[in-house]
Amino acid sequence: MSADKKMNEKTTPMTMIQALRSAMDVMLERNDDVIVFGQDVGYFGGVFRCTDGLQKKYGKSRVFDAPISEGGIVGAAVGMGAYGLRPVIEIQFADYIYPAYDQIVSEAARLRFRSAGDFTAPITIRTPCGGGIYGGQTHSQSPEAVFAHVCGLRTVMPSNPYDAKGLLIASIECDDPVIFLEPKRLYNGPFNGHHDKPVVPWSQHALGDVPEGYYTVPLESASVFRPGAALTVLTYGTMVWVAEAAAQESGIDAEIIDLRSLWPLDLATILTSVKKTGRCVIVHEATRTCGFGAELAALVQEHCFYSLEAPIERVTGWDTPYPHAQEWAYFPGPARVSAAFKRTMEA
């Protein structure tokens, strides 16, 4: 089944948490080689309850807890993958993934190349990322650029429950290691950056209507989240919803491209949009310097130079640790994004 819902597919309202759990449930049932493990993912069901009930359903040999050793978790998963299993591992927060960086980069990402294709590391590394939950500097980071830089890895970040389930199933089936980043601020509902307003649940949004069974959203595929003609917004994760709010509040007809897969990148969709609008604004929550937006700006400049009618704008987090007391000064909210839209249109 493709990314498009089939008319006869039974759907149900799901949060992103429920959609991710459903994806793992589907794959655990379909493929005996799929296993799930990580810190507190078994009996406890994960710190955000994404794996709640899976150990009870599939047993302790397929869904189990691991020691507090991120390097050990990834290292074990690499070995399991080389021997034919498909581990889905959870790093409790993206901020804790760095102790496993050597295993991810030197082992998982290189295994196919160094063995001339004899071995692969078909592992999926799930990890919650981003701010907006008052987590401070050690529970709010967005390290996607660190992994998008590494050849041999795939880097994915969904913005809604429908995509989250389809992308996670596609990631589990992929023979390459996948870094699957989950914006925790989106777990229970879309977030447009207005923290002082009531939370809107996914049950009130069409993208919270998720097929119960198996389907995939192809990796390397971006989506036109909001069609528009005035400018192109390149973004992903939580910032998709912030960009939508900025378009509505500024009155600017922005076309929002939800990248979904950061690397490999759906460059064709990006170029088609930018060549149509002639203007480009890049939005991400991670720090600005060497952020993934810099790569996007370079690609747009290289491929769309003669179509651009204004300089490329970037709206990002600041080059500081994520602050606890000044969360909303750091978070790229709709006011900052709207201001970038206006500057681009006036250039």
C-alpha cells in the first residue's frame, strides 16, 4: 500500500504516540525478526508510552529493557542486524544519543560499505527530539544535522501521526540504519508555536486519522503540506505547523514543503516549488550554525539561482544551549517566521 490511503482501509484517530506504537505492533506481528528494545521500553512502555503493551503482547524476548548504556544498545543492535534481525531501538531522548555516536557512525553506517555488501545494519533508532516541553538544555535538542552529515545513515523526522506510522514501517523494512527523530511536542497534538493557547488534539485533525493496518510512506519523499504561490518554506517536524500558522497570520500565500526525510532528500519536490515561487524561507528548531538549513540553502542556491527573486532566509534556534527560563525566546515561533516571510516578499 502506498502513502495514499485506500478508500476501504479502516482508520482510527491516533496521537503520534499511538501511531508509532501501531507501526511497531504491525511489524512485530508481520515479521518475527523485528525486535524492540531500549531503556524502559518493556514493562514500563517507554517514558512517553510509545511501546506500552507491546511486551505483554509479544513477550520479553521480543520487547525488552536494556541497561542505561546507549553505546551498548546501539552496538548490540548492529550485531543483531548483521545476523538477520531488524532491531527497533529507543534512545530515551535525542540528547542522550551522543554516547552511541561512535557505534552509529563507525559501525552501523559503515557496515554495508566495509563488508562490500555482505552485511547490513537494518536498525531503526527511534528518539524523541526538540523543545517546547520545558525540558531545558538536556531534554530539548534537535541533532538531525549531526546525522544527516553521515553517509550510510538515513535521517527521518515526521510531523504528524499518519506520516509517523508510514515512515516508521518503511524505516523498519529498510536495510540501512535509520535515525528516526520524533518531535516530542507533537506527540499529542499539532503545535503552532502559540504556547499560551489550548492544545489541539490530533483527533481534531485529518492527519490524526490513521489506517489501523500496514502501509508505508516512502522514505526520501517530501510532501507539499500547504500549496502556495508567493514563497516556498522548507521545513520539517514541529516547524511545519509553526510555518502554517505564520502563513495564516501574515496573509502570505506560502507553499510549505514538509521534508519528512532529511537525508536522502527529495530534491525534486524542493526545486519544483522554489522555481515556481522564486522565494525561499528555511525553518528549523535546531541551532543555526551548520544546521541542516545551511545545506538546504546551498542546494537551493546551486539549483535555483536564476529563479530566485530574493535572498534565501533562515529562521532557526539560536547558537546557544536550549534555555529553560527563556524557552519561547529560543523557539522559532510564528512571529519570527512571519517576519522572515515579509522580508522575503519585500526584497
